Amino acid sequence: MEINSSNITQKVQDFLNSPAITEPTRKALIERIEKANGTNRFFTDYSFNLLSILCDRLMDQDPEDRIVNIALFIDDRLAENTCDGWRYSDMPPDNEMYRKGLKGVDEAASIMFDKNFTELEKEAQIKALEAIQDGTAKGDTWKTLPSKRFFEELLAETTEIFFSFPLVQLKIGYAGMADAAGWKKIGLNESENIETFVSNNFKNSIS
Amino acid sequence: MRKYLNTEVVDAVVIGTGAGGAPIISRLAKAGLKVVALEAGKYWHPQKDFATDEREQSKLVWNYERLSGGKDPVPFGRNNSGIGVGGSTLLYTAYTPRPHPDDFKINTEFGVGKDWPIGYDDLEPYFDELEVFLGVSGPTPYPWGPPRKVNYPLPPLPLNGAAQLMKRGCEELDIKTSPAANAILSSPYFQEHVGWRNTCTNRGFCQAGCSTGAKASTDVTFIPLAIHFGAEIRTECFATQLQVDKKGKITGVVYLINGVEERQFCKNVFLCAGAIETPRLLLINNLGNSSGQVGKNFMANTGIQVWGEFDEIIHPYKGIPASLISEDMHRPKNVNFASGYLLQSIGVMPVTYISQLVRSTGAWGKELRNRMNAYNQVAGINMHGECLPSQENFLELSDESDQLGLPKPRIYFTVENNGKRLGEHAERLMKEIWEVAGAKNRFTVHRNAHTIGTCRMGSDGDNAVVNAEGKSFDIPNLYICDNSIFPSSLTVNPSLTIMAVALRIADKFLRK
């Protein structure tokens, strides 16, 4: 299976198609990159846009210049009704948590700044998120949905999606997916050829 | 693979193909019995199916939802629960330290928790057998515990960066360390009726599915052996009912396959579905619980981790996650808690690391991005210790149903007082070791590992669910064998002991 996405650089394509990566790994990574081109099925356009900006702020990603729209993967999961095997007993099921939580985010933004979340400047959005995280956010939603828990769950899911995305992984210099030959030098200050390649070509330089 | 008719009364149905079930399936089949195993998940082909990608490998995670409560709710899913032929051994790190003789007697020694009705001597022959069968790589002599009759068949695996850092820190503080014993091959290995398995290639992906077969999960060890001897492994079969006759004996197991109910008639049932699904099945069927202990005594080993960033390049995903161990704290002196713990070095895959980091520190935005840019220079140290049973910690059926129409289990967990004090001691020590080793930006992950104790073994049917041979006190042809039957958590990782107990239960059964 070969990648042929127009929004991935040739260098990344060549790396993903290289013999350093096994076939099952390649297949998984390519499918994920192509999935990032999808559209929302579960959330309304308004909610989806709100969730997208929320996830951007959590990962310090510029909405105008995203590496990946994280909200798409949350939307996909909720549309498929799959879960990761558990939730906190004091939280509602995931689809309800997200619906309520997004409402609560707008409520907090309105009470703090008189606008909906997506209408705010970045700094104000960050302040609203901080309040939700530390449990001081106001709004009716937060009376029944624990805001600290919601924030933790949203952050954890967002983080896992973001750092599962191949371009993000390469950007931090992670080369672990390129293990077709295994690793031979595993001690301190030992980098193998593939790891040096990833560091030199992709670390901090993927946009 | 041999197939049996549903209408044939087979000698045994085994529910679950993990550390508890697989040894039993193979032992019974080898003795000539007709055995059908029911596995809720698939039978994977690791080389073809397993990607070096955590998100893709979530297909090995038990993802029927559990509800987690109490003051220290235990995360389920990939933290402790697998699905597929191999069960949770698909995801285990394959640490296989032996328990110590005193692990079985904490009530005698400390007046807390419960003693086991069996001891180290009862299980020793099985540790000897398992370490050779699985191909455990470990140091000879092993620095802790009683002397052994059988040495490890393979030398230890290489130390990765995290292990080297733990060694450095411990040496400064006069803590003895050693390469660990792991059920992972350090050279190619042959077992009769199983075939050749490959050497570990240092992928470091043990916790998300070993693609090389070097890790001794049950799907590449006991299950091929079982199939060779005529056992049938039925996959994607979810057991829902144990059918019992007027005399109180099980006559068959009902299970769902592709949403349709089937039934297998059988003479005996071995319930080996793990410490969440085993009690859940019994509670749903209202069976085997005259003691009232089904679902009670839920334990999860204290498993606190300390992480840090170092000046050295580490690439923490390489090498087996835990190559170095210290058991100096197995029974520490002059402390304010019962029992003890061991220390292990830990490498980590990126998504697991970042997920734990955000849940523990709450970091996000720019701060998170900066921390994650340091991923290639992070290493962790981990403890694994005793958890005592507590009235507060148990499993019950909730009012919510899952996609199969079965009630979701709810599990309450709060770290008990002994565990708190033990954890504090370990955390202080690990922080010190890490500081001496050169760690910056240290953070702690409070976590509890494994699911234990919910159908405990005992000599008295009033406060145990099964006897010392795994037999139910209530139902004469029901046996339970998985982490649920442990009366105490042990200080060591459970899998080797689960498999040893399983072989013993099978042998005792066969002798009858």
C-alpha cells in the first residue's frame, strides 16, 4: 500500500513507504492520514467547529494552520459508538459528555466574556479553559457535569489523538514506528541511523 | 484444529484464553480430554496483523465499557484488560518475577489481608516448568528469594537507557539492582509442539502487542500446544450463561457468536475470564455466591511511577520496557506499613506517556508541546507493591447495559491505608533515585495495576468462592482460575503465578 496524499511532503511519503516501516504499520499510519481529510458525522457544524477550536487550544495548534483536525477523530469515534473500555462512574456516557461539555464551554465563555467561545480572542479562550480545568467555571452545565473531569477526559482524548498522528510524531523526533529491522543500539546516547534521519529531517520542521 | 459439535458433551469448556485459561486448556487437552475454549476476541497473526502503532493496536483492548468509581478510580481498557486469544497477556509487559514464600502469608506475618491456602512450595515445580516452557530470560543466580532448583533457560535481555539510569541512581544509594526476569526470548527458542519462536528485536512494544512472537503471550505458547493436542479454540464467542440442572451442576455454556446464541454442552466449566468478567458472569447468572464474596476484595497493585527528563538521549521506546529490577524493598525494615514492593525501570511508547502525563500533571497548550518535545530524553522508574483487600473495593452490576444487553460492571477502588503509606515510601525513594540519576521536570503518576481478588480462593466456603484447587464451593463442576482467585495481591507482577496456579488446578483436576 503506497501513500499518495497531496498534503504530505514527498520526504514524509518516501519515509512512510520505506523498508524501515513494516506493512501493518504503514497501512495503519496511511489510513490515519487519509482519515484526517474526512468531515463531521456526529456533531453539528457549529459544535464541530467549537470542538475543533477547543482541541487546537489544548494542543497549541493554530486553527489556520493545523497539522491535524483532532475533532474529526472524536467525531468519528462517537459516530461509530466505540469506546476505550471504561469511563468514570460519575460521568455520563461519552456522547452525552461531549454534548453537555460543549454547551458548558459556551456558557462559561458567555458568563466570563459575554461572547461564545469561538468568538473570543485566543487569550480569553485560554482563560475560559483554565477556569473549566480548575473547576471555577460558571454555568448551569457544570452543576451536573463535573468540569474538572470533563476537562481531563477531553484533554486526554485530544492528546492521544494528536500524538498518534504520524506528522506530529515525526515532529517530536519519534522514530519508533520505523522498527522493521528492530533496534540494536538501545543504551544511553545511542541513536541509530533511522533515528538520526528522523531527527534531522522531521523534528520541529513539519508544518 | 479439531472441532466439536455443540451437542457433544465435551469434558470441559474453558472461558478465556489468557494466563488463567490457556495453561488449563493445554494441560487437559494433552491428557486426552475434549476441551472447547471460548474466547470473546479474535485469534491474531502477529507478524501480519500487529502494527507498531499504539492507536491501531487498541484492537487488543477489552473495550466493553466498565464504570470506574471510588476515590481512586482504576482506569480499565489498555491499562489492564486485553481481548483476543492470549487475553491480557497480549498486552502484558511479561515481567515474570517469582513470588516469595512470604507473599502467601501476609496475614500470619502482619495480621492484615489474607493468607493463601497454598504456598510457594506447592507452586515451585510449576515455576520451574513455566520458566523453561515460556523461555524466561533472566539472571542466574537470581539475587532475591529462596534458592532455585532450575535456572533461567536464557540469559537476561539487554538494558536500555531507562535501565541504565535506574542502575546509576540505585548504585549511588546502595540499592542492589539486577537484570530482570522476563518471559521474552533473548535468543531463538524451540518448544515441542509449539515450534520455533524468534528473539526479541527491542521494539519495546510489549504492551501493545508483540509482532515477533518473542514475548510469551499465551497465543504463541500454550494455545498452539493445546491445539496440537486436540483442543478447539472458538473465537468471537462471548459467554453469557452457565446452565445449571436441578442438582446444581452445570450442563452447558450459552454464548453469543455474531449476535446469535449457541450452547455447548459440557461436563465441567473452567471460568478464566479475568477479575472483572469472571465475577460479572457469576453475578449476572446469580451463581456460585453463597459466600457473598463474588465481586468483593477487589485489589490492584500499587504501581506508582516517577518520570523525568535527562540530558542523555534515551529514545524510551526501545528495548523491553523493564529490563532492570530491585527487590530490596520486598520486606523493608523499620517502616510503617505491611509487606513491600519492588522497583523496575520503565521505557514507554509515546501515546501512553503523553496520556499519563496529561492526566497526572494537567499540562496542556504550549507547556504540553514543550514537554513532549523532550520525549526522546524521558525515562521512568516504577514500583509494584502490595494492595490489601478492603470493604470499600468491590465490583457490582450497574443499571446500565452494554451493546450486548448485559449489565455493565461498576468497580469501586480507593487506595487503602496500608497502600497509601507503602506508596508514599516508594514515591520518596523513587524521586531520590531519579534525582541522583539526573532527572529534571520530575512528575509522579499515581496508578494501580492489574485486577485481582474478586473470586478469592480459601479453605472455608463462608468467606471464599473457590477452594485451594480452584473448585467452586457451590457448584461441583465449576472451577475458576485467573487473577480473581488470588486472596492477596502479591508484591510481584501476577502473571507467572496465575499460570502456575492454573497448571496446578489442571493437575489436581486430572488426578480426580
